[in-house]
Amino acid sequence: MKKLFFVVIAVIGFTATSYAQVGATNAIGLRLGDSDGFGAEVSYQRALNADNNRLELDLGLRSGNNFDGFKLAGLYQWVWQIDGGFNWYAGVGGGLASYNYDKKFFDNDYNGDDSDTFVFAAGDVGIEYVFDIPLMLSLDFRPEFGFGSNNRYFENDNLDFDIALGIRYLFN
């Protein structure tokens, strides 16, 4: 009976420790930051077969009087445990963005709309905390290098820095 009790305790402890290290299989929530003018993003993370690796997909939507657009980003991330529920991570990826805006907003001599679509490469580095409840908070820094835009109002042929706070619900 004592052996069974110790085995059960060991399995529960190992499961709790594994959960705190890398989180659950899935996480969904919001990534709140600049996002190059696209505002908040819906964020989904999926753990992969390899230890401490995951895929993150973010979709940012923006709609206003003079500006509409979307931004889709995908990143492959490596996660390392710091201590307890604290982890840090780094990743690489890219994405696609498109926007439509009223040129008169920028240039009073022109009445019309303009739109543009471009791709970007991104890096990612951040820190996260996984609580004992299914909640994860993160703070990350994402440099993005966009290319494919020839628009004088939104120059995307340069480096953009995106800092964001992530709030995600963890589930299996």
C-alpha cells in the first residue's frame, strides 16, 4: 500500500511539474501590444512533439474610419524553464499583412483609397509565467522586417519593433 501511495504521489508530482514547465498542449488568448498599428491579436499556441517546442499563430484585425487591415503571424518557438512556472522562449517565423486606408487622411489633395499587402520575417524573445490555474502571462519582444510594400505612407521595407503582453488560457 505504501508503494502504491508513493507511485501515485510521484506521478502526480511529475505531471504537475511538467505542466508548470511548458504549459498545456494548447493555449489561446490575446497578445496586447503595438503590432505595427494592428492593435490586439488573437493568439494560439500549440505544443509540438519535440520537447519544449511550440507553434504560435497570431491574427490581428483593425478597423477604423480611415484604416482597415489584418496581420497574420506564425512563429516556431523554443521554450526553456527558468525556475518554477517561469520560462523564457525564443522563436523565428513570418507572416502576411494587408491594409486599406483613405489617402485623404494623409494627403488632402487626393480623394481615394489605397491598399497594400506585404510579407514579413519575424524573430521573438520573451518571458512567461504559467500559474497553477490554467493561465499564462507573457511579455515578448518581436522585431519584424517587412518587405514588398512600395507605399510612401506605410514604409514596410524596414525594421519594426513590437512589444506585447500575452494573456492565454491553457487547455489540452
